[in-house]
Amino acid sequence: MEGCWQLSTVYDVRDIRTGAITKFRHWQICFDRDGKGREVMRATNGTRCEGTLTGQLSSGKLTMHEPGNLRCDNNSYIYRRDITCSLDAAGRAQCNTYQPETRGRGRATLRRARR
């Protein structure tokens, strides 16, 4: 489990109040050997979001859980996500995100990265 994952697609987040879309091109998630992790997201508009999460890698599935909303430096946040990924033949993680609070869903592709 120890190591980092990096976004290899664009990840869109929609503001549920305004409908505005924020595009994230950077999302790095790093875990220690116990599955405790830290994530950093950067949007094309300069917004930076950062927080903790836990993860588990088992039988070709990567699951991640955020303990709460992901806080951003512009006083906004991304609602808490449960993230479930399947590893493809190239070792990329094809991920589905689910936000229980809003029932929001999204997709992203992650790849192994350096710390």
C-alpha cells in the first residue's frame, strides 16, 4: 500500500450551490505502509485542497475513505468521498467516487507516482 498515486485524467467538481465546475488536473494521494494517507488537489484556477484519508489495496481493488470534507484554501470544500478503484492491465487505478452527503458521483484514473 505504501506509495503515491497521481491523477492522469481531469477530475471535475461541481459546486452544488452555483453549479460552477472546477477542473482539477493535479491530485496526488500518498499512503504509508498502514494505509494512512494524505491527499493534495490543485485546480486549474489555482485552488488547492488538502486533507487525510485511509486506503486499502487488496485483490486488485484500491479503496479509499475520506474522514470528512476536503478543505480548500479558498474557504470552499469538496464533500467527503468514498473512492473505489479497479486496477487495469497497465496498473492504473480506474476509480469511481461517491459523495454520500450529496449522492454525487465521479470518475478518475490514477497511476502510481513518486512521493
